[in-house]
Amino acid sequence: MRYISGLPRPKAGKGPRVLAVLGSTGSIGRSVLEVVRLQPQRFRIAALAGGRNMELLAAQAAEFKPARLCAQDEQSAERLRRLLPRGVRPTVLVGSEGCGEAARSAEVDMVVSAQSGAAGLHGTYAAACSGKIIALANKESLVLAGRHIREACARSGASVLPVDSEHNAVFQCLAGSDGRAFPTEGRGYLRRLILTASGGPFFGRPKEETDKARPDQALKHPTWNMGAKVSIDSATLMNKGLELIEAHHLFGLPMADLEVVVHRESVVHSLAEFTDGSLLAQLGVPDMRIPISYCLGFPERLNSGAPALDLVALGSLHFSPPDRLAFPCLDLARSAGEKDGGYPVVLNAANEVAVDAFLAGGIPFGAIPRIVEHCLDAYGAGRTDACDAFSCAPDTIEAVPALDAAARVRARREVELFTC
Ligand SMILES: NC(=O)c1ccc[n+]([C@@H]2O[C@H](COP(=O)([O-])OP(=O)(O)OC[C@H]3O[C@@H](n4cnc5c(N)ncnc54)[C@H](OP(=O)(O)O)[C@@H]3O)[C@@H](O)[C@H]2O)c1
């Protein structure tokens, strides 16, 4: 094991931890602000970035008074300026460049990367290059550019703390109760990691039925309350596939040492298995405020606002293997992670395009894995019909968006073939 970064250095001097929250209007971002509200003396918000929900971003700005705000595009930024109350006049930044500027800002100690999809990469990478503590929810950043983020952390001294509940659970299992025992180098007695998956809303249902599922059915997650993209990814199990690649980059372990087990209750958030057969797990109610508060307070533990887990009321826990035939995205992601190079970028881009099309009612649920598979096959066969960038391996961080864009062109063509 070689963890992606060192651990956060203690802050010089006292004073609150200064945060930039990228994706503050989303499900994770709102939970971050809930945890901050519970201990306002510990944190100061220097920057908030939303996408297009400017009403909420303006309300957050009025409450937390950050020096910088960021919106997804110029039109949203214009609307935001009009919505800001009298007396609240932060600098309004725009787009991925704006997120990068907010993340790099000298006063910021910690960047919470909580945008959805590939859009989150720019802010994460800017934070990694400028020595920040990164509370990382945006798993796509590691899927697209895990190696580049690792190298950037090594250069700048940035550190990554995983917000994703499974990775946060593993981190806690390896770190001891106060976080300080975490081994950043050397495998020690670790044998493998077991990531738990809820199985999503279609667990145990026949493939013929789920292939025709509607967006409202796929969005109904049994245990977690999340944004739309990650909810659909949970229904296809692509979310778990992306998390395998995320774990591979985060913990520096081969894909073969990462296992997935379905656990319907979503109470055991993941496990570390050791050479003597011992398993360590982290348990808690399925509430993202727990891993979020762990990262925000690290190495101290904060009041997350989440209720305690009542084991007696819960009664029993269940585990089963994932149905890899009914949910082919899991194997597609594992294979892309094993091949590495540009495969994870193509996997992610094709998946984002397919999920958008599904949510818009354009394609059936069962088309999502097929579109992803066709794009991966085309990339593997070196078919450059989308554009030359489609055949490249992203050896530099600059090559990642080019391959991402080319894979999206290819995926949109595939979507047209499936359009209902
Ligand atoms: N939700 C969970 O429980 C959970 C758990 C583990 C990991 N994660 C990961 O955390 C990330 C966020 O998930 P989420 O559920 O919080 O998503 P979400 O509710 O959809 O929120 C996404 C956030 O990103 C912003 N955004 C979306 N596209 C953008 C773009 N192109 N440019 C700038 N901003 C953009 C959205 O802005 P607007 O809403 O203002 O448009 C919103 O603030 C994802 O990578 C997800 O996989 C989520």
C-alpha cells in the first residue's frame, strides 16, 4: 500500500480551519455546511462554488459571507450577482477556472471537492497543486487522474482525506481512533480491502425488468439520499466500479486486492482484511455527515449531527456477492481500472453521457452499460473516428480533458443508436 498523499500537517497557530466548498449546492455540499453550522467557531468559509442553483448559492453566501463565490457559467454568475442581498459583495468567479482560483486561494486550508462528475477534476487538481488538505467526495477526480493527483500531492505537500463513505471507512480502519496511526507507506499486515455496496434499488430484480426501469424508479435509493448522477450510478453498480478505481488510486493497492460485497443495510461502510484473517470495519448509520465530519475535523472527531447506530433495533446484517451479470458496469469498471491508461477516462465519460440521456428519458436503463462497453471497445480497438484525441493515453493532466471530450463525442453517437 502507498497512500496517495501524506497526512495533513497541523495548522500553524490557532484559529478556525478555512474552507473552500466546491459543489456547496449539492447533496454533499449541503451536508458539509450542516456540519459547519454545528461548530461555527471551528470553521470559516472562504469560498463556495455551485453549478446553476444560484438561489441556494446566494442564500449560502448571505449566511456564510465567503470572499469568493463561483458559478458554472457566465449566465448563472450574472443571475447570482442579482440575487445577492445588499451588503454581500463577494468576488464572483466562473467555471472550472474560477473553481481552481477559489481552491488555490492562499487563505484556504481545506478544499472540499464535492462537485459531481468530471467537472470536479479542475478544482481537485488545483487544490492538489497548491498544498491544500482535500476532503475528496468527487470520486471522478481519482478515476480520471489518480496518478496526476498523487504526483501533484507529492510535489506540493497536499493531502487527501476521503469523504466517500467506503473509502472513509477503510481510512478509519487503518488509522486508529484518532487518525494518527494511518500508515501512508508499506502494506503492513493488510491483505485486501472489501468495499460494501447497498445493491441499489434493483437488487435481486430480474435483468429483463430492470433493463426497462424508469428514471424515477432508478433514483429511489434504498438507504442513501444522494444527487441524481450518483443515485443512477448506484442503481447500475457503476458507482461501486468507480469506487474500486478510486480505492486503487487512493490506497495504492492492485485492483485484484479490492473486493465488493453487497450489504443491503448500508451500515458496515467497508472493511480491511489482515493477514491473520482479522477484519476491521467501520459501522454507522448511512448518513454522509459522519465521513464528512471526520474529514473536516481530522484528526479530531466532531459532532456530525448524525444519530448513533442502534444495533439492537437493527437486529441483523446481511452480505451477498454482487450479481455481475445483471449489473455489468461493475466488471466494466474493474477491467478499465486494471487496464488503466485512458480506459477509466473513457468509462467515466461514456457513463456520464449515458446517465444524462437516461435521466432525460432518451434511453432505457439497460442501455447504460452497453453504451459504456461499446465506447471502451472502440477505444481499445484504436478507432479514432470520434477525433484523434480518442486514441490517446492521458500521460499528462492536460490530455485528460481532451480524451474526456472525445469519449463524450463517441458516447453521444452510441446514445443516438439507443434513443427510445
Ligand atoms: N451524495 C452522496 O451521498 C455521495 C456520497 C459519496 C460520494 N459522492 C460523490 O460526491 C460528488 C457530489 O455528489 P452529490 O450527490 O453531492 O451531487 P449533487 O447533489 O448532484 O451536487 C453536485 C454539485 O456539483 C455542482 N455541479 C454539477 N455540475 C457542475 C459543473 N459542470 N460545474 C460546476 N458545478 C457543477 C452542482 O451545482 P448545482 O446543483 O448548483 O447545479 C452541485 O453543487 C460526486 O462525485 C459523488 O459521486 C456523493
